[in-house]
Amino acid sequence: MGRSFRFVILGGGVSAGYAALEFVRLGIPAGDLCIITDEAVAPYERPALSKGFLLPEGAVRLPAFHTCVGVGAERLTARWYKEHGIELLLNTQVVSVDLKRQTLLTSAKETIAYLMLIVATGARVLRLEEFGVTGADARNIFYLRNLHDATKLVEAMQSCSGGKAVVIGGGYIGMECAAALVSNGVHVTMVFPESHCIARLFTPQIATFYEDYYTRKGVVFVKGTVMSTFESDKDGKVAAVVLKDGTRLPADLVVVGVGIRPNTTLLEGQLIMEKGGIKVNGKMRTSNSTVYAVGDVAAFPLKMYGDVRRLEHVDHARKSAAHAVESIMHPERAKDYDYLPYFYSRVFSLSWQFFGDNSGECLLFGDLKSEKFGAYWVDRGRLVGAFLEGGSKSEYAALAVVARKRPMVEDVQLLAGQGIKFALAL
Ligand code: FAD
Ligand code: NDP
């Protein structure tokens, strides 16, 4: 029999880092907590990997972006975990979980027992092989989920200046990586099946602003289609991406961002699943009372909208982790998780934030030409979502307030005319 801990966090990403800080804040004794991660470093702010980490100059490197610097809190290096008596098992994959025995088995064949488990396994990238694409294991095809991937991408970008990249996928990874590639002097063509970028959030009008901006930076968009095959050279490297209609796009490197799948495999058949993730209640507790789930992997009740969602964004990872820890440590005072969805991105000199829900009618406001514009979503007479590009700190704070309050809107044209002033006046 191996070691035993009061609390074990399975996974060492964003949620794990924020959970650890919350445990320490709430005063756990040394020796109570163990974090197990297959990554080689202490938890870090994953969003940095597609932004500051990829910059051609002044790029950020660890230890600068360990959690929890993303909210201006302490930077938790490996030393911090040691000083607080937290066992941080790096380079250790958990290969099975036995919820009945309350044990985990690691790749090093150690059995670790727990009283309370927090599942924070995040997600894995969807690979092109899963769409039936052959030759997708070539060494100049890059995905981006962890530090290892980002390090390989940086090396490839730096040796490819002046060369050509094809970016497959028009979501968050695709858009942020395309911007980084351009900044590193690489010519970019983006290919994706939808009619516009970031289709999960943007309306066609919002997307047009970003696509036009990227086009001025030299990015070529090929929309509404998917790739069919890779053309390889004699070294087994991709030389070109061939699309469904036969178009051939020469490529020195390929970056793929076609979505993710939550890492739930170890818990399947043992916990109730929903929306592709692990179902939790408002305390982040799963169908097993000794197991909690947080971050990308958790399907949780979104109180504001009365439905269940799984969100793949960092703010939820941070807050759900802290909420689970509070629920575990102080069940008597913990309320139900009452989350306001918050997403953001930064590319080139642009920066946007979104709060709430993008359902119903979308009303654009502001001036797209001046790179200062926004949008409100109005659903069944209520303002439910708010978006702003190029906002100030106080304007973004006002957006969060308006999205939380969900005021009734009597005149949508008046609302569009008032724009950000409406949120600021609330
Ligand atoms: P993760 O941070 O992915 O952590 C999961 C951890 O568990 C990983 O360390 C993984 O290796 C480990 N693990 C999994 N299975 C096992 C196992 N069996 N054994 C041991 N360890 C295991 N969101 C935003 O809102 N804004 C952004 O700008 C933004 N940028 C992003 C940029 C990139 C490049 C990526 C990949 C994501 C970005 N996100 C962003 C999303 C955000 O980072 C995630 O929502 C967040 O990291 C989820 O936190 P998590 O703890 O659930 O999972
Ligand atoms: P997204 O889900 O954002 O986007 C994936 C995109 O790829 C979708 O537009 C999808 O289209 C498209 N796609 C699917 N299949 C194919 C295909 N065969 N060929 C071409 N395109 C295809 O995922 P990402 O991979 O961009 O991001 C991964 C994760 O990282 C997400 O959880 C995301 O939230 C997170 N992330 C968040 C950031 C942020 O919040 N700023 C930044 C970076 C990452 P369709 O919708 O039709 O399936």
C-alpha cells in the first residue's frame, strides 16, 4: 500500500493551482494535500501559452506565469508547494481510479489513497486522425495544450520566419496562434468549416471586424471547407495541405486547433456524466460524495440561466476550483456556485472581453473602424450578454455588472445608441 492523503487533486493545471491556494488560505495542515500531474512543472496559467509565450520578443517563460498570477495573487512555484507541505507529484500520470476503494494508481505503480478527491484533469486536444485524416502525425504538425506543445511550436516558428503556415480551425487556438505566427514573420492561411471565426461566440458582423484586421496583417482565410489530405515530402514532413475542393496550400508548418475533449476516461462508468463532462452539483460535488470535479471537465448547474453547462475557459477553472475547496472545507457555509460566464482574448494590439450569454438578438454598438466597439445580446426582453473590444478596466467591470443584472430592455435601438454608456450608468 502506498501513501494516503486527506485531499488529492487529480491533474495539475489551472484549477489545481487555484484549489491549492484556496486550501492554504483556509488553513489546511501540512501533509494533507497531494497534487498529481503528468506535466513536468507546477501548475501554470495555461492562457499564456498562446499569447505571451509565443511573442517574438520579450516572451514570457516559467516561472513567471505559474498560478495564481493571473488574478494578481501569489506565484506558486514548486518551492511554494514544498513550503506549505503540499505533495506535488510531477511527471506522474494517474492510470486508474478506484472510487470504491478511494485509491488512484499512478504510472509509477504507486497506489495513493484519499478521503476526498478533486478531479481537475482538464481536456485533451482533438486530433485530425479522429476526423479520419491520414499523415497527421508528421513532425511539422503542431497542437497546443501544454508547455511541451508550446515549446515545440516556438522552436518551429522561429526556424520558419518568412515561411508558410496553414492554421486548421477558426476557434480560439486558431485565431491566437495565427496572430502569433504573423508576429513571428510567418505567412498564414487559415482553414475552417464555418462561415466565420470564433463561431461559438461571434456573430458574423463581429467576426468580420477580426477577419478584416487579420487580412490587413496578411492572413488569408479559406472558410466553409475542411482539409482532405496532407502532401508529404521525402522526409515525412508535410509540404502542403490539400483541401476538399483540391486546392493545394503549401506549408512549412501546420497548427491545428479543432477543439478538445474533457479528460473523463478514468471516471467513466463510475460517475454520472453530462455534456461530455462529469456532472456536478452547485458545490462541484459529483455523483459520488467523496469526489468533486472542477474546470473544463465539470458539467455544472449554471444558476443564472437554470441549465447545465461545461465551460472551457480559465475564469471558470479558477473560480470552480476555489468553490469546490470552500464546499469541502466549510460545507455549512458554502452556497451554490453562481457563476457569470466570462471569456476574453488578446491578439496583436486587440483585446476583448465577454460576459454572460450570447443568446437572442445581438445589437452592435460603437465604431468598428476606431477599434472600439461592442455588442449586447437581448433575449426575451432582457439584456443577457455583453461584449467589448478595446475597453478600459472600468468599462469591462461595467459589462460584468450589466450581464449579471440582466436588466429588461424596452427599446433595443435606444440600447444600441447608448452603447457602453448604458452599462456605465447602471
Ligand atoms: P488544465 O489546465 O488543462 O489542467 C489539467 C491538468 O491535468 C493538466 O496538467 C493535465 O496534464 C493533467 N492531467 C490530465 N489527466 C491526467 C492524468 N491521468 N494524470 C495526471 N495528470 C493528468 N481560457 C480563457 O478563458 N482565456 C484564454 O485566453 C485562454 N487561453 C488558452 C490558451 C491555451 C493554449 C489553452 C490550451 C487554453 C486556453 N484557455 C483560455 C482555456 C483554459 O486554459 C482552460 O479552460 C483551463 O486551463 C482549464 O483548467 P483545468 O484545470 O480544468 O485544466
Ligand atoms: P474551439 O472549440 O474554440 O474551436 C475549434 C474550431 O475548429 C471550431 O471552430 C471548429 O468548428 C473547428 N473545426 C472542427 N473540426 C474541424 C476540422 N476538421 N477542420 C477544421 N476546423 C475544424 O477549440 P480550439 O481548439 O480553438 O481551443 C481549444 C480549447 O482551448 C477550447 O476549450 C478553448 O476554449 C480553449 N482556448 C480558449 C482561449 C480563450 O478563451 N481566449 C484561447 C485558446 C484556447 P465547429 O464549431 O464547426 O466544430
